[in-house]
Amino acid sequence: MKYLLLVCMEATSGEASSEPLEDGPDIETWLEENRKSRLLGAQLASPKDAVTVRRRRGELVLTDGPFAETKEFIVGFDLIECSGMEEAIQIASRHPVARFGMIEVRPYHPDED
């Protein structure tokens, strides 16, 4: 099964450090540990560079930044393939950002042709 890991941080937590944290791997180690499971991943630009697109009553409405007022922002993602949710949670729990941000794990259902 495939799972999408949404990597989120609070706006106040700042940029992720490349320094190893005490209770887990740094990002390079995590990537190496999961190279067989990880299909795709990327860091995203800051929410200040985002545009929210909506269509209301036939009109295009653009808003700078994220639509909702929130403390947490998606800063990246990873698409993994593993045996099930339990394994996906284990992989997410070792992600370095899980120690100061959060990782949302969602089953990934690709479009069927």
C-alpha cells in the first residue's frame, strides 16, 4: 500500500535544523533508512509564497498564502510504499520533523485509469 506523509511544522518552530537530534536520525539518515520504501518526496516553499485558489459563484478568487488561519503548515511530503498503516506509522515516527513538528499519515489512492 502507498501512504502520503504530510510533514508539518508550527510557524513558530522555524526552519528544520540539519543537526542530528538526540532521539533519532537526521534527515539524511532517515532518507537512507527508507530508500526502498520512499517513492517520492520534496520540501515545499514557505506558505508566504503560496496562493489559495477558489471559485465562487463562477468567479476566480485568489488569496495570498494559505486559506485557513492555522499554526501548522505543510513544509514537505513523502510518498512511501509499505505493508500497511502500522509500518507507515513506524516510518513516520522516525522522521526527524516528528520530534518538533508533526507527520500526518494518509492512505494514498491513486486515480484508477
